[in-house]
Amino acid sequence: APIKDKRIKSRIKRILNSIYNFRYKSNVKRAVQLFENFAATHHKTTKVYDSFEQLKNNPPKGDVIYLSGSDQVFNPIAMKPEFFLQFGDKTIKRISYAASIAVNTVPKDKENVFKRYISDFNEISIREKDSVSLMKKYTDKRINVNIDPCLLIDKSEWTKVSNEKIIDRLKGKPYV
């Protein structure tokens, strides 16, 4: 029978909402922890910066190369200067590797900044073949197309670096 008392209905909704949020937040927290453990084990990284201002005021120095590349880092709609490596000494080499743009056009009001940011790269590589002509509108530099780095190794290599519990949970389920 449906619950007619609005107070009871409201209380049940709050309880269910709390249970859902607790489960969701703990799953997110666990996923972040797994990623951080993986990164600490398999990547040499700089210190963690809490803001672009911190990065701009105290960038990585020494014998370094700045490298950017991931999903939508070149997306001009959500343009972030840190993704375009707008920090540090201009003599440091800047490279994009399999960066993703994820759009077909650059908004008119973002064109000048996009062009300026792209011009700071010494080498440019994107993952979308269809985006080469778009990039060519904003730079004379050669644009290389590279596959998403996640697809560079086969299943056996991924298995070596993956958490076995996650793999067991995903067995038999579709995955792209």
C-alpha cells in the first residue's frame, strides 16, 4: 500500500538519499585512492598544485619537459591555461601528446587565446584525425595524430598494472 503520510514519505526519501550518497561518495573516494596509488607507483610527477596560481608562481624547474595530453585538454570551450601549459619559463619545451579537442569549431570569442596558447607548443599531437584541419587554422606547426595512449598496450600489459579486484568485477561485462 502506498505511504500517505507526507512526513513519513519525506523521512524515507531522506534516508534513501543518505544511503545512496554514502555509497556513491565512498565509491568515488575509493576510485580516487586507487588512481592515486597507481600514479604514485607508475609515474614520476611533480608536487601537487592546488591552483593554477600556485603552478604559475612556482612551476616545475630544472631538466624538464612540459607535457599535456588527455581527454579534451585542447577543448576551447572549457579552455584552462594549465592544460595549455601556460606557466614556467618559455624556454622549456612544451609538447602535447594525443591531446583531445572534442569540438569541431573554436568559438569566435576564444580564437585569439586558443591561437596564442597553441603557438607556445614546440610539438603538437592530437588524437582526432578529423581535428587536424581545425588545428591548422590556428598554427603553421605540424600536427601529428597519435592514438589514445590507453590503447597503446594490450590486455596482458593492462593486467600487470591493474587492480585484480577490479578486473574480477568486470569479467564478462562489456568494456570499451
